[in-house]
Amino acid sequence: MIEIIIAVVVCISFLLLIATIMNSRFQLAIIKIEKAEEDIDIYLEKKRDLLDRSRPIITKELKEDVFLPELELNLQQMNNYDENDILKKCYGDLLRIIDDNDKLLKSESLNTILTGLSNNEEDVVGAIKFYNDTVVEYNKLIVAFPSNIVGLFKRYKKKPFYNNDKKEMFEILNEK
């Protein structure tokens, strides 16, 4: 009789240990995702500021009324995915305008902004890669046994990706 009680206690202890470990893995992934989201917020805000600073220079040099009208939208109300897409488009538009008008490169302040945008783009790409890698790890925990049981009890939901490359890879892994 005592052996049965000991065996039950050991089994329950083992299950609690596994649940605690899985919960810790979820918590670590959540913390990493939140950190990546904060970093992305900061980098997107800086990118928007740099693009805003380029607008008066471009409009003055090219004598245009409006340049990058998308920046007049309230991007703060958008989610980071949409904001990133809009800012990426604006950055591409800025680079196309500069390629088409060599005289813009004579502006020292615009060159400083372009350097800042280039560095910022590297930061954004790095933060998004870290976010996507962490989301892959988190989403694997949600679908893999035994962590999926903890995820079910805690009501964790899959997180979206920033680009479709990771999403497609995760869907392929999910089908197997």
C-alpha cells in the first residue's frame, strides 16, 4: 500500500515538474517576444522620425507640394505590422526619388538622414528576425506535446509573424 502511495506521489511530482518546466519555457518566450516588440516599436518610431525629417528637404529641392503623404496618417494607431509595411514603402519611395535626382545627394543633412535610415533598417530587420525566431519557438510550444497541455490550460494563442517566410516554414513544420 505504501509503495502505491509513493508511486502516485512520484508521478504527481514528475508531472508537476514537467508542467513547471513547460510553463517556464512559455514565460521565457513571452518575455523575449515582448522585448522584441518594444525594440520594434522604438526602431519604427525612429524610422518614421527620420523619414519625416527628409520630407522638407525633398519638397524644397524638388519643389513638390507633398512627399510621402502616407506619413501624415496616424501610424501610432496602427499595429506594428501595418506600420512597418507603410514605413518600408516610404523608405523605398525615398530611395527611388534620390536615385532619380542626383542633386539631392549634395544635401549634407539628407545624407545624414540616409545614413541614419540605413542603420535603422538594419536594426529593424534584426529586431524582426529576433521576434520571428522567438514566435517560432513560442508557437512550437503551443502545438507540441507536452507543452501544448500547459498552453491549453493557460489559454495561450499562436502569435503572428512579421513576414510570410517564417509563417510558411512554420506551417510546413505544423503539417508534419
